[in-house]
Amino acid sequence: MTGSLLIITAFMVIPLLVGVLSARQSQETSEDFFVQGRAMGSIAVFFTVAATWWSAFAFLGSNATFYTSGPVYLTALAWNLLFGFMYYWIGKRVWFLGKRFNYLTPSDLIGDFYNSEALRITVAAITLIFTVPYLQIQLTGGAYLIEVASGGLIPFWLAALLFYFIIIIYVWIGGIRAIAWTDVIYGALLFFGMMYAGYYISSHVGGPAALFSQLQQTSPDHLTLPGPNGNMGYPMWFSLFAITAIGAFMGPQIWLRMYSVKSGKLFNLMPFLLGLAAFAYVGSVLSGYSGVLLEPNVGNPDQILPIMLMNYAPYLLASLIMAAGAAAAMSTANSQIHAVSTVVTMDIYKRYINREASQARIVYIGRLSLVGFSLAAYIMALTVPGVLVTIGIAALAGTAQLIIPTIGAITWKKAHPSAALAGLWGGIACVLLMTFGPLSAPLGFHAGIWGLLLNAVLFIGLSYVLHRRDTSVVERFTQARYDYDAEYHPERLPAYSQPATSNVNYQ
Amino acid sequence: MLTYLTPRKLALYAGILFCFFMLESPIIMWANQIEPMLFGMPFFFLWNLFWWFALTALFLVAYLTNWGSPTKRPTAQ
């Protein structure tokens, strides 16, 4: 017990030290606090993107889904690849525009391109409302692990409180730089933990081959879609793939990790690195399926991994792996808290309350927002019950809707603000009505898929019908896209029928 | 119209689309079976791992070939 408490203590203290160290390089400017002066290096970018993207949803939710619903979570291999591809294809363009026009939030880019205050507010509201439930599941997941690892000595409410207390301190001190530094540690712990937990636990049933062979005899439904409950067929396979990747990618925490990057070249490599990291899910396959054989009657499936670790692994090893799980939760939660505080500060406070705010004042408001949103998520974790994956998917379905106006902004000069607004409202209404309202999602696909479909139809249809009059904004972005292509895709320049003037001589 | 699609870029993107198609289109239901078990794994798992590996490798090739785009000419600076 003493050993595991020491591991938990180390897990709490190390990020504080890292936060203090990183703060020595900080400057009291909003650009440094929110996007590290747009100068984040390659190692930090990879680890902070990967650790932010992989959360309690991945560490605990994956095991729970293999345990209860069969192989549907295996679609995670593809959604990691899709996430990586989007980070290259969309992220690099967002980064370029962010650097050129000094964007800090999703609303900055979308609001600027569409030249619409209504759209700016809508985007800020979506990012805030749908990020908080996803934040809540990180807290819940992390607290589960600390509670179990401490043998119940630290109860859930206290574990969650400690968890957030630590995050607030080091993010307050060091901003995104502290998060990126701690994410290097968390990321390494997380991938090691997932892989080793699977390998170790499956050894109790004779290894991977014996595990699959026994499952084929005792519970073959666990090995094919639609799983033992019969509700996880192809529609859910595809829905999870699309909604998880797009929803997480459109979260404000990932936007900040596009704006923060120092060099455009890094985006080219990220699909490979993020795709490769997905191999860690093999660990979840082994852990979740070992649970079917070893612990078939666990009430809360989200606790299957901690329970198996406590029952089948040496206490210290179990504690270390659970600390890795808590790292998964904390590395996402810290980024989300920081991102929503950025949205509140820049999109609400600076734009509508105090336009003349000094840099120091903006950073101070950002820090206060950290505390407010942490408190909201803490209260939700204590009062709103639910399975991690279920809450997570509903939240991701909301942020996923932002992909349509974003693609419009970076690629299409006909994209119209009213079309983007109608598409977003339509998509969000569809998600809410099919998730919490009287409608049910047709054909078994998740509400988020239908929301995206409606969103896209409204966006494209109305953009073709309506015409923009603010030609100066459209021209400004056409010029920026031209410069982007001149820099990174010179073969595309002939596609510009009337080349914008450029100071880069490719012609 | 799509003159900017160089042959290398076209091949890369076609390969990426094909791998995603094998992983996420309804064709996945054809692979949705336990037998034949290969390397001790159900066929469905091996199918997913194979296409994951193929696409990850393709992303590496894409990186090494600058995603099919010509590298910047020295005079561009």
C-alpha cells in the first residue's frame, strides 16, 4: 500500500515540478500562455497531440467496450489514422492561416473567414458546451483509477479533487508549455501502460493465442460484430470511426495544437506517427478480452482494467499501470481546461467585454477561467452518472459539426456565412434531438453522423444559392490559400484561374 | 480540371482511400469472421491489423515523398 501511495504521490508531484520548470521560459503574453508563441517543437507537438487525443476514453473505455460489446472498438485503428490524416490535411492549413492572421481559437478562424459575429458566437458556444462533458469523463476515469490504486484510501470525490487541483496549479503557472512538457511524460506512460497491461493480464490465460482460442469456445460472439449484445454492428463501427476522429480533432484543445506548431513540415509526419501509436490498442484488446474470461461479472465495465490489475498483477505494477491510465485522463483534461479557458478569454472576454485588455489582464482572465471550468467538470463528475464511452461519443458528435464550416473556410471561396450557420444549427439540433429528444437515429448510425449529413447538405446547398458580398474578406483568404499552395503545393498554382498577387515567385 | 494531381500524389491518395475503404466500408462485414484463425488471431482482427499496417506504411511513404508535391524550388526564396 505504501508503494502505491508513493507512485500516486510521484504522479501528482512530477507535473508540478515540470510546470514550475517550464514557467521559467514563459512570457506574460497571451500568445505564449495559449499557443507557446507558435514555436512548439516536434517532440512536444507529437506527445501533446497524442496524449491529448488519447484519453480515459481510450485507456478505460476501450477495455470496457471489448469486455461488454465485442470488437467494435477495433475501429479505433482506423480512426487514429483518420485523425492523423486530418491533422496533416486540415491542420496544416489551419496552422498556416493561424500564423498569418494571429488566430488563437476555432472562432477566430471561422468567424474571420465568414465575417459573422453570429457564427463566431455559435462556434464558441459549441466548443464550450460539448467540451465540458468530455472533460467530465476524464475526471471520472482518472478518479476511478486513483481510488482503486489507493485501495479505497483516497475516495472518488477526493481523487477527483486532487486530480484537478494539480492540473490547475501547473497550467496556471506554465500555460500550454507546461502542458506540452508534462504530456511528454504522460504520453510515454500511457502507451507503455496500455501495451504492458494487455500483455501481462493475457499471460494469466496462456497468452494471446490461448486467449482467442478460449474465447472462440466460450464466447464467440465477442470476436465478431455485432458483439454479444447484438447492438454493435456495421453502423456503429462506422459511426465510432467518423465521430470519434472528427469530434476529437475539432475540439478546441487540438486547434490550439495546430496553432502552436513551429514548422509546417511536422504536419507531414504526424499521420505516420499517430497511426503507428494506434498499435497500443492491441493491449486493450488483450486486457478487455482477458476480463471476459477472468472476471465475467463486473458491474461497472469502466472498472474492468483496474479490477483485473488489482486481482492479477503485483500491487506495485498494478499501481504503475493505473498511474498510466490516470496520465491518459490528466493529459487530456489539462489540455481541455486550458483550451476552454482560451475560448472564454479570447472569444468572450476580450471580444465582447474588454477589447482593450492588456496582455497581463488576458492571461489573468485565462487563469481564472481554468478554475471555473475545472469546478464545473468536477461537479458534473460527482453528480452526472454515465458510461465513459457513451458520454464521450455524445460530446464528440457536437464538436464534430465544426468540420463542415472549417473545410469550407480553408478550401472554398463560395462558402457562405448563412449556409455555415444554418448547417451548424441543423447539425447540432439533429444531434440533440436524436440523443436526448424524441427522435431516434435511423438505420443504427449515430446521431452525429446524421447531424454531419444534414450540416453538409445545408452548407453546400445554401452556399451555391447565396452569394457573398464581402469580397475583400474572400480575396484576403484566396490570397492566403494561394500563398499556402505556393509554399507547400506549387503544383496546385495552375488551378488558380486568376492568380492572386504574391510575393513568392513561382510563375 | 485536376491537373494539380501529380501521378505520385494520385497514387498516394488512391492508396489511402483504398485502405480506408477496406477498413470502414461495408466490405468489413465480409471479413467479420473468426475462421480462418491465423497466427492465433481471428480473421477479423488480422484483417484490421493488416490494413492498419498498410495505411501506416503508406503515410510513411507519403512523408518521405513530401505527400506527392514537388519540393520547393531554390529560386522560390
